[in-house]
Amino acid sequence: MTATEDSATETNDLLRRWNATLLAARAGREGPDPAPYGRDLLARWAEPQRRYHTTAHLRAVLDRIDELADQGGEGGELELVRLAAWFHDAVYRPDRSENEERSAALAERALAEAGLTAHEVTEVARLVRLTVTHDPAPGDLNGETLCDADLAILATGPNTYQGYTAAVREEYAFVPDPAFREGRAAVLRHLLDLPRLYRTPYGAAAWEESARENLERELAELTADV
């Protein structure tokens, strides 16, 4: 299979997942064809400025939500969590700071048109905005699931983690190295200062230790010459 065929297969699979999620969220209510919304989102996730925030990241977050659900760590409204995953980086420009807000606004417009209720639209947008801090309130099951899935990359093995950090650096290639190191270090310190990186029982047990080791190692490398 060629790279083009692989890409087409991945796109078709993701589109099927989108269609199934939106239809499940509508719970039998009438609404427009889900596919055009899914194709628009996939086009956004495939924009050329992306290196880490790509369809591969989208798929990984969706897979981790499924993993959490299988392990009993799902939120109370799992389809809304999945929809939030689709929208959480739908607007992504590394040179801008309002990506999450613009992504949430996109979710509000698209999902209202696509047949979701006001409560459902509001909840998806809230979850997207929560990915600014990755710090859900205690008992926020939906937020815990989305944030844990989004941060699961931090707990991967050394090679995968290095690939992740390299891709992030590529996205910020326009930033001079000293400024990037300073900004990235601030992000890492924010994450390390959280009482827990992962809030679901499964995430805390399976991912917390490895993630902190990765973050601490990266922070030490970034600040070694400072």
C-alpha cells in the first residue's frame, strides 16, 4: 500500500468515526448529514503548518478516550467528550494564542447547526476551552477524560516522546531557540506543578509516573545551559 493509499484509509476511518460519534450524540434526533462537518474538520487537522497537532494526534486522543472507557475511566457523556476531541485543536496556528477559544467557537457554530441541543453544544465548547489549562475541577468526569486523553502522549516511551517534542519544535520553528526554550520550560513547569497530571483512576495509575519522568527530563535538558 502506498503512502497516499495509507492516508486515504486513515481519512476514511476517521470520517467513519466522526459520523458514528455525531449520530450517537444526536441519539436519533434529526439533523444534517454528518459527513461534510467531518470532512471540514479533517481538512483543518491536515493543514500544512501542523507537525504535532495533526490527524495522528486526533486519532491518538480518540484512541486514548476509548482506552479510558474500556478501563472504566470514561466521563458521563462519552460522545460529547469524543466530539470535544475532534474540535479541541481544530483551529491551530502556532503563532496565535487564542486557538482553544477559536476552536470552541467553531464547535458552537458547527454543532448547533449539526443538530445537537444547547446543553450538548455548551458542554463540548466548555471541554475544548478546558484544554487551555488541562486542570478539570474535581468530579468533572467529562473534563478528566478529555484532558487525560490529550496528555497521554506525555507518558509514552522515550522514542515516541522525543518524536513528540521534535514535532512541537518544528511547529514553532519561527521562534528563536532561547525564546522557545523559555516558553516550553514554562509549559513543562505548569504541568509539573499540577497536583496530578491525570485525573481518571486509570490514567493516574498507568501514565502519571512515566509522564513526570519525561517532563522532568525534558525540562532538565531545556534548562541545562541556562
